[in-house]
Amino acid sequence: MANHPLYDQVMKALGTVIEPELHKDLVTLNMVRDLSIEGDVAKFTIVLTTPACPLKDVIAGAARVAVTKVPGIRAIDVKWDANVPTDRRVHGRMNLPLRNILAVGSGKGGVGKTTVSVNLAVALALEGAKVGLMDADILTPNVPMMIGLQHGRPKVSDGKMVPFEVYGVKAISMGFLTDPDKPLILRGPMLHSAIRQFFQDVEWGDLDYMIVDLPPGTGDAPLSLAQSVPLTGAVVVSQPQDVAVGDALRSIAMYEELNVPILGVVENMAGDLFGSGGGEKLAKNKNVPFLGRIPLEAEVRKGGDYGRPVVLSMPDSAAAKAFRQLARDVAARVSVVQFQNADVIPLNVIG
């Protein structure tokens, strides 16, 4: 209804609404679609950069204030859609339909990195995103237990493994391919090959986010991952205490050397036992985003042991809510990184 007498005024009003993360207006970003005016109601769709947008209500509120200032418009009717930006380098180096590849790493073991990876993946799926979960901890894979898939082998179709799909997430792990009671002993080059095969020899399909759960440390696995595929960014997991923070600092330094953007730091297991604040202090000192803290709760551990992540088993718990917010914040950070790296602004071009 571009010929409606109020069309241009409404679009002009929407051109004053700033997307809070990208700091550009909705019209410039081509986020406004299908504007129509029926009586005194302006109807339109806002196309977000992620279905997990944490500021949807803020955008809607700002749009309502701006548009209802137009004489003759009393209200708005907003529909939502999402177009997750694509990391072009993935398509440039590997012919994979993956929009973004996110590493989840830590400087030391025992900080709950796999717990964060699994709940992050499931939480993104709950927000409506298409998500994959790759267990790149080849030697000691824990993802199968945490998603309740400890038995069975992936099917093969047209020469590629078909990942298991559970809780809305497509998953692959060396734990699906080996005997869980026997140790897997591999040298560095074999680890590199295994990680590459998880990208090339698995039928992932079209994914908005691939979450890669890395083993702890700064050794072969994260280096192989960074050499194999372009990483959109990394999430660094730490516990609150100083020893974990020190190891997380080394993990951040490694990603910086590899030119991998740091999406932010997560402080896991926060509470009376381990204290709190270490991860936030680290993020501030390194001038990287602090993505929040996950409280230490028994339900998180139970969810991992029973193969049902806490975001599903106890959705109203403080930990589950923290994971849901983490997913939204990570998705927002990915959009910002992609926007900053884009040669052009409109989302229909970079999406």
C-alpha cells in the first residue's frame, strides 16, 4: 500500500527508530517490510537479525511511539520475522550451508563448558533458530550424555552421516561413533582430520548457528578448528575463582592471536561455593562483552546427568533463565560482529 497517503509519513517515522545493537535505523537496515495501513492502524513486519533478539520489546515500543505520532495513526500491528546474517567466509572456504560457526571454549577443564554449549544450543533452538551442535572434544566427548543419546550410530545417506536431532538441535559427536568404555587415542593430525570430517562428511543442512563444543585448553582442537573453518566468534567460559579466570585469560589471548572475535565471557557456577565476579572482571579487563553468569544449581548437574538440559527440565529455574538470556545475548553479539564485518548495510544483502 505504498500509494496510501500516510505511507511515506509512517516510513519516515520508522526511519527514526534505531536498532539498539546495530545503531542504525530500521529503514536503512531494510528491517521494515510489507507496510500497509488499514484505517488508523499501521501494519508491518520487522525482520530481525536473529529470532533470539533480546531487544524485541524495546524495538516494538520505540516503533509504536514513533508511528503513533503520525496524524491519523492510532496504533501499530507488528509481525516478526528473522534473517540471520551469514558469515560469507564459510561459503568461501567450505561449501556448507552454515550461517555462523561459534566456538565455546575454556582455559581449563571442569568449568562446565559442555553444559554451557548444550544449553546454549537448545536455548537458541527454543528461540526459533536452526542450530547444530558439534562435539569437538574428540578424545573425551560428553555431549552424548548431556543430550541423552548414549546409544546408537548415525545413519549414512549419500555418503554423509546424518546427525541426530534432539530438542530441536542437530548433533554429532565422536561419542556416537566409538565404544564409550574404551579410550580413544589420537595424535594431533588425527584430531585435525576428525574435526574437518565433522564439517565435510555430515549432512548438516541449513543452520543459523553451529555451536562447537571444544575441549579445554589452547591445544590442537581449537587450533584445528580455526584452521579448518572461519569462526564467526568465540564464547569463553570461566568459573568465578582466580585460577579459572587466569586460564580463561589465556584462552582469550589464543583467540585474539587467531583473529577470532570474542563474543564474550560467561561466568559459570556462580554462587556461594565458588563466589562470583571473576568472569565479569576478566571481561572488563580485556574489554570484551560480559555475557552474564550462570548460578550454581543442582538442577543444572541433574539435567546433564539425565540427558535433559536445564532449559527444558527446569525452565523456570534461575539457571535456565540465565541460559535463555545468554542465548539471546550471544545471538545479538553475532549480529553485531556480522554487521561490523559487512561491506554493505542492508540486511537483505548480508543475510
